[in-house]
Amino acid sequence: MTVTCPDLSVEIAGLHLQNPVMSASGTFGYGVEYEPYLDLSQLGAIVTKAVTLEPREGNPQPRVRETPAGMLNAIGLQNPGAEVFIDDKLPALQRFGVPVIVNISGRSVEEFARLAEMLSIDGVDALEVNISCPNVQEEGMTFGVDCDMTGRLTEAVCAATDLPVIVKLSPNVTDITVIARAAEQAGADALSLINTLLGMSIDVERRLPHLGNVTGGLSGPAVRPVAVRMIYEVARAVDLPLIGMGGVMNAGDALELILAGATGVAVGTANFVEPAAMHQVIDGIAAYCRRHDVARIADLVGAVAADQA
Amino acid sequence: MPRATAILRHREEVVSGHYLLTLDCPEVAKAAQPGQFVHLRIGDGTDPLLRRPFSILLAQPETGEVQILVRTVGRGTGIIATHDEGVAYDLLGPLGNGWEAPAGGEDVVLVAGGIGVAPLIFFADGLRLMERQPYVRSIFGAANQEALVCWTEFAARCDEFTAVTEDGSAGETGLVTDVLAPELERDRPQHVYACGPDGMLAAVARICRDAGVPCYVSMEQWMGCGVGACLGCAVPASAGGYVRVCADGPVFDATEIDWERMKRR
């Protein structure tokens, strides 16, 4: 039998996605910035830039720097705060008819819980809990590199909302499966991974760091093998759906993450390079399914034959 | 959609390390306003990965041609410098706000530093086409004579032109600001428009503020997306927080920028 119209839909934490492809937080603004370049209604979901309780100014410039097949960024969670997000940004996201996943970040367990409560409103379909931002002091990654903190934070957010809770993991840890299990045991409905890898680059002529923040998060194709490996490990360690991200530029890259164990795939840095990258990934996945007679993309999740390597 | 394919028609090394590219791109040529930029992808590989922003030096709707000035500073611009005629670029643009033209008939001063001359050539060109042409004085500064790139194109579009070089190899010796301050005193213009390195823009902004002359600067910053989403190109705003060079600029009223917080570049 030849598959002509593969089923690309997936279920993640109770959300029905028409396809597995979504934006990676922080690379897609609040969606509308990319409206001139692609039809957002075709996406699997839209994941917003991180929202914090109070407005954040962000880090001093320069904030981005290209590296081989990648980039460093240290934006510093610049955002207008939860109230402005709810009033000004969220309504515009409803027009596209796809699930809206709001990424939240905070300085304390209480702040995360308060945000989760505030955002448990119509128009928000799930929360992605950013326990892994490498570019801000005293928050973000501080939670994501510690099992107990990850557990306490996840528990508090789950208690504060009825929305599906997706915990976004940091790759800057010794064993990501330990953190993944802590989030699972605390009640997470899904996990997303990986956030950026902490990195740094130096202008040797001037003997200065390239970034105003000195260090930043590395993303892009350069990090993809790390993402594939971590998704593969976490998929075997937990019983939760995973959203994979890390240097996906095209359908082949997305399929790599899916075969490693990701149910959903987020596209990040590629949006900067090719504003229609997510469309190309979706079309490419469909073409792959037709070529390989795959009736349902969900059948490929974690289907890498590692035992036959 | 602000997106097009541009074919490289001509590449000229105007001075060492500076290339004037003439692109065939009717969509951008038609839509471009002085001060806007294009975000150009170099090849379809992953290294270099990000697009590179370039100010538009001239856009000619009649011929469909767009010119940009490229200085080779790194890997991406180094690759562009090797491209032959016929190469196709995928580009986003025209992007950004551009300069708002004055009402007409005013006295204006344009201040360019190095490669920052590019958008001012386009702006000066537009001023000459106005029904009530402003009187345009321009000051162009660079390290040395060679770095006064495309100065003839700039000078030809202005009523008065002063070159300034740090080493004195052409024009006055010193910095553009050494010429600007007395120039504002001699004959106070209604507006100043500037593009160049951040240090120069900060000094021009200060001089204009002290002289009470409105000043509009076009800024440059490393960019990610170019469309306002990633917040990578943010610069400090005097109102607090940051503004995006790509989407809120690249042209700003100089009083909108917090020059004290502008670090380094």
C-alpha cells in the first residue's frame, strides 16, 4: 500500500497537534513578527518567547554572535511582563487556530507558581516551564541543574494550573535523565529538550568577549548531535512525551529528533536563517512519510534501531 | 512579502576590502526607502549560518537595481567578496524604518563615518528629487583617504561636501565631530542625519543636543532574525530598556538612544 496522505498529527500532554512542528521559545517572538513570511495556521503549535512576572530589560549588547554552524545568544529574557503579554500579545495569537504554548520563567518557585496561575486562562493551551535559561543570574538554569529544585518547581507549577505542564530541560548537566525523572515524578506532563548549551567566544584582536553578557547560549546545527543524544537518553528514562529541539534546519534534522524519541519538534535558530523553515520541515516530513510508506508520523517516535547499530 | 531573490549583476572592489554590489532585484528596488536594509543569506549551507544585514546604498525602481556596500570583516562578507556575477541571493527586505524625509526647503547636514556613507548616499539622492530641495551639507570622515569609500557618489549628491581623515591624507585632519561642531555654529541647520560607528554617532548626538539641532542616526548591530523577533540587535533606549535596531530602527531620533549605556562598539 502506498501512503499518499500521511497522518502527521501527534498528541502531547493532551494537546492535539496537526503536525509535530512548532516554534522554539525565544526564536519566534510572539508569532506575529513572522506573519509576513509564513502561514502560522499550518504549524503544530506556537511556543512564545519567555514571559516573566515583571517586565525584563534584558542583557547589554552585543547579544548575538555567530559561531561555526551556530550562534551564541544572551538576550536575557527581555519581555514586557505577564500583564502586558496577556493584554497585548496573547489575543493576536488566537487568530491562527493552533495551540499556544506559553514559556514561563521566574526567579523563585513562588514566582513560577504565580505566573502559572495568571496564565491559566483562555487562549493558553499549555505552559512550558523554562528551568534552563543560561543567560540570567539566579534563575532559569539554577533550577534545571538540580534535581530537588526541578522537582519542587514542577510540583508547584502543576499545583497552580490545570494546563498541561511541559518542563524544558537544560543540557548543561552531567546526567540529563536524572533531571528528567525528577520532573516526571513531580507531575510534568511532557518534557522539552534541549535548551541552549552554555558557551562563550572571544574577540582576540581586542581581547574581549564577543557578548555583552560574556557567556551565552549556543544553538543551531552545531548542537544537534547533543540534542539527538539527550533525547535518545531521556526517551528511555521517562514515560513522558518529549518535544525535541536543537539545531533543526530541515525535515531530515527533525526526523532525527523524532527517531531518537521526540513526539514534537521545535524549530529555533533556523527561523532566523529561513523564515519559512517550519513550513519546509512540515512538507519535508510529509514527503518522507510518503517515500517510506509511513502512515502515521507518531509511529516513528523513538523508532531508531539502535540495537542494530 | 518583504522577501526576494537578488541576482548579482556587478561586483566592484571600490577600495581595498570594500565591494559595491549591484543586484538585480525589482521588488526591493521598487519598495526601498532610504535608511532601510536587506538581510542577505550567503549560500544555503550552515556555515556561515545567519543572514547579514546591509544598508541600501541606492535603489533604482526604473532598472530594478539595488546597490549595497560590503566591507569584508569576517567569514560571511569574505565569501561575498569572492562571488561572481550571476550569483543569486535570498534576501529579506526592504526591512527597517528608514529616514523620514524633511518637509522640503530646509538646511540639513549629513554626517557619514566610513562605510556608514551607504544609506546617506540613498538619502541624499532622495533629497535631490524633492520638489523643494533642501540645502545639503555633508561631512564624511574616515581613518584615511582610501576609507572615504564612494565619496564621489556622496559628494555629487550634496551642495557642500567636506572630507575629514584621521591621518590627514585627504580633506581636513581629525574626526567628523571636529568639523560638525563649528559647522553647526556657523550656520545652524534644521536637521542632522548621521550614520557611522557607535562612538561617532554618540559624539554627533551630543554635539547636536548641545546645539539644539534634531539629529537622526542610523545604527548598526549584530542581528539574528532581522524581523524583530529575536531581540538580538537591541540597543539601550533613553526611556529605559532596549529598542530593536532591525524593527524599531535602524533610524532613531538620537535622543531615543541611551549613549551612556552603549558599550564598546
